[in-house]
Amino acid sequence: MKRFRTDEPAPGTVSRRALYERRKAALIEFLGGQCVNCGRKRKLTFDHISGHRDWDPRRVHSTKRLRIYTEEALNDLLQLLCVYCNSAKGDSPEDDEAF
């Protein structure tokens, strides 16, 4: 069974944005840190393997969206693709921001 873990700081010691960035970096590392097609390490997007999701990322707060992505990654439903490979696949990037 896959395990996903972040080293959480003590409550109140880190801003929400910093905590979000830390969790996102941990999820990227958990997923291999590079595009599964070409190996690029920049401009990555979270991609749903099945090509379908039950929610709209533009309507879900970024913190909750990251929680959903984490759950999907643990269930082998999520992969990292660079924006170029994601575009070639035919789906729009799952997240507005590429990192």
C-alpha cells in the first residue's frame, strides 16, 4: 500500500500559503517529480489518468483541491504530466497553474 506523508509544522508557525506549497511539493515528490512521458521537471500539471473527474478544479479551493489530488494519487488515479504532454494528450491541464 502506498503511503503519503508530509512533515507538518506546529500549528500557527507557518502561513497557509507556505503550508500549501509544502504539501504540493511533497505530492509532486511522491508522484516522482517529473513528467511520466518525457521526464521534464518543470511546468508540471496534475493529470487524471482516466481523463475524467467528478469535480471542477476552478470551483474548489486550492487547499481542498490538493487534498483531493492526494487521495487520487494514493489510488493510482493521478499522474504528473508537463503542460506540453498534457496538451498533446488532448485534455486541458487540470490545474490553472503550472509549477
